[in-house]
Amino acid sequence: MKIYLAIALQLCGILHAAPTLQLEAPAIKRDDKGVVTLTTPAPDTTILYTLDGADPIAKSNPYLAPIALSSGGTLKTRTFAKDRKTMSDAAEATFEPLAGQPPQPSTVVPVTQDRSWPQYDWAKRHALTSAAVKKAKPQILFIGDSITHFFGGEQFDGYALRGQQTWGEFYTPRNPGNLGFGWDKTENVLWRLQHGAIDDIAPKLIVMMIGTNNTGNCSAPDIAAGIDAIVQELNKRLPKSKILLLGVFPRGEKPNPQREKITEINRIISKLDGTHSVTFLDIGPKFLTPEGLITKDIMPDYLHPNEKGYRIWAEAIEPTVRKLMGETK
């Protein structure tokens, strides 16, 4: 009797168990121009992918458009449920460079990112900022990562804008736009520029600072190549705009190997000064004490400025901004 009861209870559990969501891995296809498309038959799902050999996780790159891989590379991808709690097995494909296309560093291959998901939705921010910039037609446009993101402007997510007072004083009268995105690397900025971020605008001046998020695992020459690629993309899409290219800011309380890499990046990109409508300016020393330290009263986490730090930034570039925008005193 006990055996029959146990079997009955097991059958009851099977019959009433919630169905398990089975997701199929995305299909990967590259055309003869090197453009990769990812598809999945599962409705209402998200495709995430990587190009760095890592296994796709909930914070990997969301597939929002075909991926340009004419230079080759290894792509890994999974299908995720919308809440990203359920995922498929991984699919993987390795592509050789097309004829005449040399391999390229990751810093110049345009990709999306979601490293801060779900704190903020990168794709949503891209859509909102692109629409806002198109509507506002800014005369001065800031492009970068979280250091720029947190400066000021319109609030599109939950991140605090730490330099809003300085932004309002220096830039609001000039009709500014802010295309800084938390966690962005050079390759993420490239993707945004190629997918609507700067369509139908013509700013007088672009203030750009990017590269610090690449310093963890990319070489200085590769990071500089990514910055150069962004400059060329801006020249192509906004040929009448001038570019104020800032050296990557120092990071870390004390001198460290990451700062040494940043110094090398800045040495390389300084050669862009006077080319491609670029003016190069390294204001990094403004954030340091005579002993080479970053203090918490300027950058509390030794990376992101507070209001005092953003004022140092604004004041340091103001003479150059006035000159490049053709303003009179």
C-alpha cells in the first residue's frame, strides 16, 4: 500500500510540476561580406554574445544588430529568457578573416555591452540618448564612459549625475549633449556611433575621453587604435565638427601599472593633435597632488570625479572649448 501511495504521489508531482522552459541556442550565420547574424526561434527572448572567448552570461553583449566580423574571430552566444534567469546551451563559431582583411584587436570591432545590467539597460539608454540628441541638436557633445556619463545632462537611468551643477554652469547655455555610457569601452562607443547615436546632428565641438575600461586586459597600442577608430568614425559622420580629444584620466590612489598604461595610451593618441580636426589635451595632472596622488575629495573612488572634480575638468578645458567653439570673451 505504501509503495502504491509513493508512486501516486510521484505521479501527482510530475503532473503538477511547472513546465521547464527549454531554450534553443541561437543560429549563427556569416555572409560573404563578413556580417554575422544571430537568430533564435524562441519568442520573447534575448540573445547575448561574446567575442573575447568568454562564455556568455547574463551581463554579456545583447544582440541588437548584425555584427561586423570581416576581420574574423570567435563568437559565442546563448539565448536567454527576458529576465535572463534561464538560458540555452552555448553556440560557438570561429571565423577566419576575409581575403585582404587582417585580424583586428577587439578595441576596434564594434560591439554592444551590458556589463551593468540590470542596474541600467544599455540598449534602452542608447535609444533614449540617441533620440534626445537628435531632438536637441547639441552644439557641444560629450562622448565617453561612466566618467562622462555621471557629469550631467538629462537623467535616463538611476545613476547619480555628480557634476550637474558644473554642467549647468558651463554647458547648459551652450546646448550640450551627453553620450557617456557607464562601462563603455572603445568598441562600444564605435557601435553606438554606427547605430544612430549621432545621426542628423552637427555639433560645433565634440569633447571625447574614452579608454579607461579597456585598460584591464588590452594593450596601450590596441586601446589607442580604438580611440583612433572613433576619431575616424566621427570625421566620417560629422565632418564639420571639431574634436577635443582628452587624454585618459589617471586612476587609482597612487601611481600604479594601470596609470603607466594610461600614460602610454596618451602618448600615442597625442599624435592625433592637429589631424582629423583633433585638438589633443591632457588634463590628467590637474587631478593629482604634487606627490602624484588622487584624493577622495576630488575622486571618492579614485576614478569618478565628484562635483569638485568635475569643476576641475570644466575649468581646465574651458579656454580650449571657447577657442574651438569660436566664442569671444
